[in-house]
Amino acid sequence: MLFDLRGRGRRTTVRIVYIGLAVLIGVGLVGFGVGGGFGGGGILNSASNNEGSSGVSASGEIKKYEKLTKQHPNTPYYWEQLSKALLRESANQAAGAATETGAPTAKGKELYRRSSQAWLAYLALNPKKPSSELAQRIFGIYDEQGLNEPAKAVQALNIVVTTRPIASYYAQLAEFAYKAHNTGLGDLAAAKAVKLAPASERKRLETELAEVKKYPNGGHIYTTTTNGQVYKIRKAPNGSYTAVGSPTPAPATTTGTTTGTTTGK
């Protein structure tokens, strides 16, 4: 593999953040132009890591492949199909019963755990050519709102980039590597992502990956001044933001335009 990891163990998505802030004055909340990376049409949106919900239960296939994995525990194909079926069922659960924050329900997380177990059992059998398709689908379950296991996302993405060496996947590999405290791998993946990105996106991508590297566990606080008030919000590891305290009057020298500064805690 392109980035060889030590051992077999191992959304999101790098959240590429626009630093232009807008304050929702009525409720004291601050909003950012953040989508699942690069807002509405950037690099990260091209990296699909979830199989869409079909609306049809996969419980029959789950039972089928659970039985087959018990009968033939050394057959990688059955573990691969079991993991895929569990992912399909988790997608169906998310479509109908996700929490208000977009995080999976307790049942959804349990399906994630079972899918991960099947995936790891599949990898433990050393398939000759690990499924990049399944790796592409599964890495997202390891983000902060899912199982919060970035090293396992790195393991999956390390497989993905061998067959789909594009900027979006390298950017996500860099993000998860930084969150797994694998700085060396993160730097290599970040450099590759920037090199492969469109010229118009490179500076922003470089800046945002540098931010993830500096604050891999979140906690970054942003400050913006709008209409004579100073607002602060905290960035969580999953890219979401929450207000910190109440707005305060801006210094007398501040104009009514919106500005943004950042501090890290």
C-alpha cells in the first residue's frame, strides 16, 4: 500500500472550513459556511464514503452472511458481504432515525460496530486485494459522530488511495491521520492532497489541513465582530460549532463590519 501502517489495527471527512463567519443575532449563535467539506461543491464533497439508503431492510442478508461466516470463518468474501449488508442497514437506520445533530442513533452505532468487526475480520484473513469499494464505504463510520476511531479510518483510506488517488481522499486521509496522532502520515497525505487539488483550491486546502494538524482534537475558538458585538464559538473535532458564552460589546475602535480572528485553547 502507498502508506504502510504499523500493524493491522487502525464524516466526516476533513472539514475544510471557510473562515468567513456570520452571526445569527436573534439567538446569539454563530454560523459558518461549512458543509461536509468545502461548503457546497468543493473537493471533499466528491469523496463519497457512504452507501445510500435503499429503503429496503438488509436484515435478510445480514442473517445469511452471519450464518455463512460461522460456517466458513476463513472465507474473506463472506465477511466482506456481511460488512456491506450491515452498512446498508445502518444507512437505512440513519435515513429514518438520525439524531438532531446528524449523529447515528444507538442502534445505528451498534450496526457500525458490527460492520467494523466484520471488516476487521475480513482484513485479518489477508485478502489478496482488499476491497477498495468497501474501504471507501466504511471509513466514514470511524469519525467523531460514529465510532470515533481515526486510526481505523486511516487503515481504510490507506486502501482507498491505492485505487482512487484523488485529492479528496488524500485530504481525508490527512485529517484522520492527524486525529490519530500519526503526524508523519498526515503530512505526506496533506502534501499529496494539495498537489492533486485544483489550483484554485490549493491554498485553502493547505490552510485548513494545517489547522487540523494543529488542533486534531478540536477546541479551537473563533472570534468574530459584527454590528458592534463580539461573538465566540468553539470548533468541535467533527467540524460543528457551538456558541461560547454571551456576546460582548466590541471595542470602540471596531467598525460595524464582520471580521474574524482565532485563538486556540
